[in-house]
Amino acid sequence: MSEPQGQKPRIELSLGSTKQVGEFDFAKCIISMSRDLEPGEDPSAALHQIEKVLSDFLLRHLGAARILPADKARPQPKPTMDPALASQIENLPWCPGHMPGREWVLIGEHEERLAPLLIELRNMDSKSYLTVGDFRYRLEGNFIGRYPVRKGAVAR
């Protein structure tokens, strides 16, 4: 394949990394670099050179980044639920989820008992969680998912 007159071949490489910053929050960084190849230069060697520069950058900057989890970065609404209603919600027939400790309940089957929780959840960002007692609740389509609140981690 021939290059247009006066133009050098160009190479480009993109690298990315994802860092967990909270129980359900992640920060993602993607960087790219491109450059022209000199006549006779080995493209593989040039790619390795770019990869080293990008890898060093990611390691240095993402590793040192202080990124707040989303639930700490934006203020969370405080639940104004009556403790008796909270207990009623906690005692619904929650179905086991796909991961241990996680559970769900269909809204249509318990809409009246879920009404106070639904009001709170519908007033929040759809990706936010509402903590009530020992669980974090989230509206997920036609059901509500709940996840146990993690207690302080124990050093091993």
C-alpha cells in the first residue's frame, strides 16, 4: 500500500484503565497517542514506545488520583420514612438476587406497602441508592433491588 505523496504513515494507540472508587462506583480513564512513522522505522517498535509512555502516564496519574465515589460527591436525600413503614418494607417477601445478599421485590405485587419507598426513589437520580436501615435500595425497572450496607471492613 502506498502513502499519498509527502505524507508519512501514522500509528495510534489507546489505553484505558478502570479504578474502583466505591462499592458500586468506578472511575475510567482512556488516553490515546498517535505519531508519524519515520521512513524505515519499525512500526512494532514504535507501538511499544507509545505503549510505554501511555502505561507510565496511567500508572502515575490514575494511581495517585483522588476520586470521590459518586454517592459521596453528590448529596444524598435523607429518607423521611416512619420506622414502622421501614420495618414493613424490610419484612416484604424479598426474592434472592443473582449475588449473595442481594434481593429484589416486584413493585406491582406490593405497591401499597412500597409507596413511601417509591416516592423517595423516584425523586432521586436513577443510578443512586437510598440507604434505609441495613439496606441500600434502588429502583430497577418494575422491581426494587436491595443490597446490604457494608459495615466497616475488617483488616486481615
